[in-house]
Amino acid sequence: MIFAKRILFATDLSENSAYALRHVLALAVNTGADLFITHAAEKPSQDQQVTLMMFMQDETTREDNLSHRQSHLEEELRTWLASALADYEITDAETLIQGAEVVEGHPADVIPRRAKALSCDLIAIGSHENTGSFTFLGAVAKRILRKSDIPTMVIPYRKAR
């Protein structure tokens, strides 16, 4: 039986991702795998950049604002991770989690690229919420499944009953 030794868990910082993290951590515990957590944040759109230029005409101020955006996203990831671990009463996760990062770019492009760069042998992501009798994979999950040559596990979301 083949076990993953390095897992990249991709999160969108949602409740669904927190639920999926619980399962990925259990897998890492049972296999002894190292876990890497990535949150992909899309670059500001052209409209957002134009708006920023209109309201912040000083280039240094704009660059400072964009730099602050990155640190704000990193703080959001740390807060989400601490909350997810506390909500599911997960202890000793720090020994499994080798890193948590925010990477700029489209998630479907960034996630497979980061998994390769980190030499991961499994990508894990949470699915969107189930509706009726169908499980809807989001566009990002579908694109990752199509693009990646690394095995990808999609964890379905189940609300607490």
C-alpha cells in the first residue's frame, strides 16, 4: 500500500475547508506524512488596480497598501488555522504542519505548482457544500483535478447533524 509522505492541503479559509482539514490531519497522523497548507489569493483585478490608482496616486502608498494586503491575508490564514484546530479539538498539529503560506495567483494554477515545488505526493482540498442529492465540485477543484499530475483527494463537506 502506498502512503503519502508529503501532503499539500489547499484552503479557501471556509468552514468546508476547516472540516476537510480535520480529515487531512487524521490522514497525516496515520501515515506520518508532512502537511503543508496553502491559501491561494488571486491578484487584484484590473478594475481594483485602477481604483487603487485613482484613490492612491502616490506610488509608494499604493505599494505599501499591496504589501499590507499580503500580510493581512497571512494573518487571516493564521487566524483561520488556529480556529479550525480549536473547533475540532486538534492537538499537536504543529508537529505535522510543516508550513502555512499565502501564495498569489489563481488557485487552480498555484496549487498544483506549489505541490510540485514542495515535492508533495498528494493534494487535498475540500469540496463545496452538498445540495440535495448532488455534490458540486467548484470550478477550482475541477481545474485542479484536470491540471495536476499529482493525486488529488477531494473531501466532501458534511454539516454537523
